[in-house]
Amino acid sequence: MEKKPCRPGRQRSESLRGRGKFVVIEGIDGAGTTTQAARLGERLRSHQELVRVTREPSDGPIGTLVRQVLTGRIVSPDGRAPGWATMALLFAADRMDHVEAEIEPALASGAIVISDRYDASSLGYQSVMSGKGGKEAIEWIRSLNRHALRPDLTIVLDVDADVAALRRESRGDAVQIYEQNEVQRALVAFYRDLDRHLPIDRIAHVDAVGSVDDVHARIFAAYASALTAPLP
Ligand code: ATM
């Protein structure tokens, strides 16, 4: 694969990167980010690529704590989940640890790193939970994440809230604290508009309605056109 020159002004650690690429998959709960991150990983491995599939919250110490909060296993003394700002700080701390412990080393070894969620999830979920119309919260969350390595490509799985809710029901997993219909509907609108919130990032929107194979084919096409096209 040819390496594209980085865009000016992007914060990254080129000297550590080797020829790795950093790809993020994003979407609301039930959009299929976990399934599709794994499928893209398998497909790229079958092309003899070195691949690392990872996720946020990560499997590191802070990510593990956050997952316990998300499923209600850890609560504040009054029995509630911590507020959106505390969660934004925890997610940002987990991200720092994730980049340092997993993403940078894998990129340095030349791997394609595929992360199931990254900072777009913080901008979306925590700003929606702030209930303040988002703008001020988004600016603050962006500032918390300003040192986060920028992905080479973010693939957004677009799906409406009702389709995603049916998928979540059929999965029967433990319900997480943000899986409420109004929250998910606000997130659909946020993700449709993600390019405006992350203007320097390369973002591809993929229609996530359909079979796992059909959605995977669209994702692979988006990946190939963004990251393997010949330089002009
Ligand atoms: P999944 O394992 O389903 O991806 O869930 C992770 C949850 O963490 C997901 N929704 N719920 N409920 C989204 C949420 N999340 C945030 O709120 N902010 C973040 O920065 C990240 C990475 C995830």
C-alpha cells in the first residue's frame, strides 16, 4: 500500500508510525461497530496485512473501570452513574492510555490499527448527555482530546435509531447507560453531522442498513478508496 503524505497541521507521531494506518469505526449503539471492526480486520488479514483490532473503552485499567460504570456495576454513592463531564474526563484518560499502550506501538510495527470507537464517541455521547444543546460541551470535550492522535480514516456507520434498537434487543447484551431512545436519536443527528465537528479528519459515511456482509462490502470499499488509492 502506498503511504499518503500527511495533511499539514495534523498532530501525529510520524517517526513512530512506520507504515501503519489508524482507522476508527463509529456509530450509535447497535450500528454494528464491533462486528464490522472485526470483519474489516479479518478481510485485511486475508490480504496479508498486519492488523490490530482494538476498542474504546479500551482493555486497559481506565477502560476496564469505564466499562463497569457503563453497565452499572460501579455507581456513585447516591446510586447514580457519574455525570457527563466526569465521564468525558475518564474517556479522555482512557484514550491517552490506549494510544500510548496499544495504538502507537502497533502503528510503529507497521500494523493497520482498527479501533471500535474513538474521540468522536466522546464528542457525541458526552455532549448529548450534557443536555446543553451541545456546543459548549463539545468545545470542552474537544479541548480534553486535543492531544489525541488523529485517525487516518473514520468510518461512520449510519443507521436510524429504530433499526439499531431492534438489533440491540436481538443481541440481548447487558443494557448500557446511554441506550435510551432519545439519547440514541440525538446521536443519529450528531453522527450525520460529524464532518462539521471534526473538520480536519477524513470521514467516510457508510449506510449500515442491511446484512453484515453487505455493510462490510461498503466499509471495505470506503477503506480502499480512502487509503489505498494511488496518489494523484
Ligand atoms: P460498546 O462496547 O457497545 O461500543 O459501548 C461502549 C459505550 O461507551 C457506548 N455506549 N453506550 N451505552 C458508547 C460509550 N462511549 C462514550 O460514551 N464515550 C466515548 O468516548 C466512548 C469511546 C464510548
